[in-house]
Amino acid sequence: MARIAFIGLGVMGAPMARHLAGAGHTLVVYNRTAERAREWVGQHGGTFAATPAAAAGNADAVISCVGADADVEEVTLGANGAFRNMREGALFIDHTTASAQLARKLAEAGVRHGLACLDAPVSGGQAGAENGQLSIMCGGTPEAFGLAEPIMRAYAARIVHVGADGTGQLTKMVNQIAIAGVLQGLAEAVHFTRAAGLDPDKVFEAVSGGAAQSWQMINRWKTMSQGQFEFGFAVDWMRKDLGLTLDEARSNGARLPLTALVDQFYADLQAMGAARHDTSSLVRRLNT
């Protein structure tokens, strides 16, 4: 079993750390809001650390799951960052959805510090984290992936090494492009169902077994039809992810007209006060 420092105990990080503790690993945890880390230790054991550097001191692996690029840089390369105190040969896994540019920067810093680094964003949402059924897309060296995979199996159902440093983050962008398009289509389908006076349950029964079926349809059709939008991944976070994606597309020449359009629809939702609603709330734009 490994000695693991886990940085970031939000709605995704806390259950992931819980699965690691349940698998027998020894955890030291850090969270920007210290009280949350203390509460986690009270419930699941392990040790609380006051800084990322303190958490990382004796760790075989440091895992981060924080908010955005600036947060990742702070907990890794900042004045009290983990990289300052990690031992040579230790593993760093970043589960934050961040830029590919930052992933490459951390990998380069890892080389200077003698660390193995993996950018490993996740998909599956809060439910996937709670149930230990996340999908993880990994960028880094084969050696880093080999060290990380046995650890990540505590909370993942699918783990894929997609390529070199940064490719995990690029693959997460592909994931978000696909989700954005599916959710807008689903929002319009739900809206049309209502406008046509159809029974949403019967429509779902009719179409969910055919070519229109998707994870989003199976899990969000009913809640979208009922105006319920409290299911994890928030509009604010989706806009952050789509912003990273569109920035990357500008640099690599990819044309993403639908993604750009849906990003603006999410901006509309923010203006409507729905920033903390989940991403299926796109249907709200059509119902007003």
C-alpha cells in the first residue's frame, strides 16, 4: 500500500480520497478550506496537513483534484507547493481539468525534481466519483502511467493511457466537446416534447432504445423534463472547460462552431442566475 498525499477535497476529490483510504492506502490530506480536510480525517482517518508541501513530504504519490490552472500551479509550484517537498522518484497525478500547456509545464518541472507526472482528468461526474466508476484519460510517460494505474483503480472503472504529457487534458477537451453537443440536442428534444404536448415518459420510452440513446438521455431526460438541475457538474465549471477547449482550438486550427455556440448558451445561463445548476440546465434557456 502507498503513502498518498491528496490535495483538494471537493465534490470529486473527497470521494476519490475515500476510496483510496478504503483500499488500504495511508492518506495525508490538504484542502484550501482546512475545516473540510479536518472533517474528512474525522470521518475516514488519515492525517491533516496545513499546506500542500507538508502533505507531500513523505508521500509515494501526490494526487491533486482542484479547480483550475491557477489552483494547480499554487498547490504544486507555489511557495507552499507540493513539488518543493516531494522526494525524488515520487509520483504526481493531477485529476484537475486544466490546460494541456500547464500539464506540459508540470511535467517539465517534474523532470527537474526527479518526479513522475501524469495529467489525468476524469469523466463521470460526482456520481462516478462516489461510486468509484470514473473514466480517466491519462497523459505522460509509460513509466508514470505504470506507477499510477494501480492507485487509480481504487476509484475508476476505465483508465486509458492516451499519449505523452498533455494528451490527457486534450482528450478531456474532446469529452467536453461531445457532451456540449449532446446536451444541447437533448435540451431541444425535451423542449420540443413539451411544446408538442407529448407525454415525456412515453417519448423517453419510445426513443431511448434507439439511435438517439446516450448517457445524458438515460440519466437526465426525466430530471430535465421536471426542471431539476442539482446533479453535480455546474455551468460555471463547464464554461471553464469549454474556455480551455476553445483556446486550444484557436492554437491548433480546429473549427468548433457548435462548441462555441453552446459555450455562449451557458453564458446566458450564468446571466440568468443558473451558474451553479448542472450542465443539463441548457433546457432552461428554451423554456423562458
